[in-house]
Amino acid sequence: MSGTNHRPRMRRTQSSALSPQSSYHVVVIGGGIAGLSTAYALQEQARLARMPFTCTLIEARQRLGGVILTERVDDFVIEAGPDSLLTQKPWGLDLCYTLGIGDRLIGTNDRQRKVYILWGGRLHPLPEGLVLIAPTRFMPLLRSRLLSWPGKIRMGLEYFLPPRSSNGDESLAGFVRRRLGREALEKIADPLLAGIYAGSSDGMSVLATFPRLREFERIHGGLIRGALAQRRALRQASSTNGHPPPTLFMAPQGGMAEIVEALSRRLDQVVLRLGQTVQRVTPHGAAGKQGYVVHLDDATTLQVDAVVFATPAPITATMVEGFHPRLAMALRTISYVSSATVSLAYRRDDVSHPLDGFGFLIGKREGRRIMAATWSSTKFSYRAPADAVLIRSFVGGAGREDLVGLDDLALIQLVREELGAMLGITATPLLARVYRWERANPQYVVGHLERVDAMEQLLVPYPGLYLTGSAYRGVGVPDCIHQGTQTAERLLAALAPLR
């Protein structure tokens, strides 16, 4: 079954050059969550402003959602890509309530919130009380067998370290090593980063990946001080409004595809063109009356007022290099890595491990062939029947992309062997699903945000062109939703004076 059961009716349109007195026409290229959020925000904001407006969304696949893909098989809910929304970034939850699916949101099963790290061939629970990677409770840290005594002492000394005077970017590895020490980097930060970005901490930007770490240091003087301040603020907010804070992650009961399905149902003023590819975009018109021609793979063209590129950076580069080679070159500096997810379902009785947590992350020095695994049926309810379990493993990433090229049977066998070694599972799975994400994980290397700022400056001579999506200012689903909404606001603000 497809992850997006609702298939919007495709409508074709031909557009001519538009004057300020006629309806504005905007094309959004890319039907992932950033492109969908942009189109939806454009539609709703233009409607409120009573602005004559047409929007066309073009997606190369025959489905919407991009990396959001949910497969529903019997009573299993299998996520191919993102499995939840981070509640500390409210834009995802806000969109769900706006779309009328807020009552479908469920939190994680936090009574079993434990996360493990594979180190030395054994699964060790992360110490309780970590905020990002900063300890806020010291007894769990002292009792942990994951860290050595010198490593624990080094983490505790972070409280007394002065903040860095410079506000410039640095690698995540350098930041963690400077504040918390080498063991915290190898045993906590590196596995965490691999699980989120499929990358290596050595070159990744701390400002682009975990900006709150730098905020803790800059505003509060250190990570532990900042984490303690955040915990106090959350407790105070909870006592003030009488409601406990939401779980760190939430998701629709039927999977993340419910967000895509709800969005597509609401795009009543957006023309959807699925299964079509944009070959290139070219500017047309005189100065002060800039417009663009969008050239499609079926030789048709659309003459429009504005274009939003919600596509991966290298794909965007191919569309603009004909008239803006400097921008194309800048876009190609954003590198990507490939990964795959392999979901296996088992009978509960065939798994001896209690699966008493959300899953595990793996240190690089372990030399395993998977990066991490989520115990999906523990993390969220409604993911598997009561007598079964669902485990999702992550393969590939920086330095191991060759594994993504294995065929399905080989990948399934690889994951079965790894889970057998780590969890003792030897049974044949009830079902198996493999999903590959080729060049789908952008890498935010040191200086990333400065390069994104420079790209946006390169767009200034071309009013009406916009970049949005996971390549730029956040890879998470809430980040992409937020970027799409902001892009729509800037675009309509630029068009409004032309009315």
C-alpha cells in the first residue's frame, strides 16, 4: 500500500505572461514536505489577503511527500523515512492542528523512553537526565557503565569551564571535545549525529546541526548550566498552565503520511503536476518586470512570476546553471550521503530481548554494518499488533554508502545478522521492507549557514526566485515546514507592492 493513499487529481494548465492586474502565478518545484508547506501557506495567505493568485506544484515522482512515506500492512505501520515530529520545534504540531488532524497525534511511550548505545559489544543505556548531550542529573551519570570514571569526571567539569569568546562556527566534534571531552564525543555525540544526519561529527557545523548547544554556552555560560535552566523553565511552564509538557516526539497515529494526506486534501487552489520533471528555469522580461519560464520534460513551458525551488541542492543547481552558474556552483557545495532503512517484524515470542526502550545507537569504533535501530513498536503505540514487534534499522551514511547499493535480500540478511548478534534474534521475520534514500541526506559542514546566506544574496538580482527545504536551515520535518511557511510569507510580501 502506498504511504499516501489520497491521490490528488492532476490538472494541466497553460499560462501566459502575467501583468500586475491579473492573477499572479507561482510555481513550487518539489512535492516533499517543504514544497507542500510552501504551496499550502501561499494558498492560505493569498486567500486571506484576497490576492489574485495561482500556484502550480510540480513533483517528479508520482506521489507527494518526498522522504515522508508510510506503508500500512495489516496492523503494521512502517515508516520509510521520518517517524515523528520534534515537539520542541512547534511548527509541525501547529500544522497538524491547522489541518484538523491534531486529535490524531500520539506521544511516545515515555515509560520506556530508554535509549541504548552499543559500545564494547554491549548495549548500555544512556544516562537519564541528558538534555541533548549535557547531563542534568548526576547520580545516573555516576552509575552509568557506558562512561569510564575519567570520562564522567571530565563531563562534570564542563560546569566550571568558561564559555568560548568567539561566536564563529566550529565542528561538532571540536565543540563536544572542548566542552565535554573525548569520551562524550565518541560514546554519545558521534552515535547521535550518525542517527540524525547519517554523517560524521568531524566536519559537521555545530551552528547548523545543534545550534542550541552554542546557545547554552553563549547565554548561560555552559552546556550543563543551559540544560538545567531549560529544565527549570519547562517545569515552571508546566506548573503555570497545569499541563505536563508533551513528549519529546509525537506523530499521527496512522504514521507521518497522514500529514501529507491532509495537506494534499487541503490544496484546493493548487494545480498539482505529478510525474513531471523541470528541465530548467530561465528568466524573461525587462528590469522591474522580472518573470520566469519553467521548461518541463514534455516540452511544455509555464510563464510565471515566481519560482520556489524545494528540491535537493544538486537538482536545483541543474535547473539554474544556464543563467546563474555562480549559484549552481554554490548549490553543489552542499554534499549529500545515501542511506537505507530496513524494517523487520517478528512475533513477540521470537524475541527474547525485552525491547525496553526506543532503540539503540552505535559508536563508530564498533565497526558494525548498521548505524542504529529503532524499536518502533515500543517507541509508539499502534505500530504493530500486540503479539508482534517492529524494528527499524538504518544502513549506510558517511563512509558506508556502499551498503545502500546491496539488493533487498542482501540488505535484509545483513540486518538480520546484525540484530542476531546484538539482540539474539534468530527467527525468520514476519515481513521485511527496504527503503533506499539515494543522496537524500544533506551534510551541514562547518560554515554551512554562511554559505546559505551567500546563496540567498546571489538571488537578489533575480527577484521571484526562492530556495527552501532540508538543504538549507534544518533537516527535520518541523524545520522544513517552518522554512516553507517563511518562504511563502516573503514571496507574497514581495508580490503585494506590485498589485
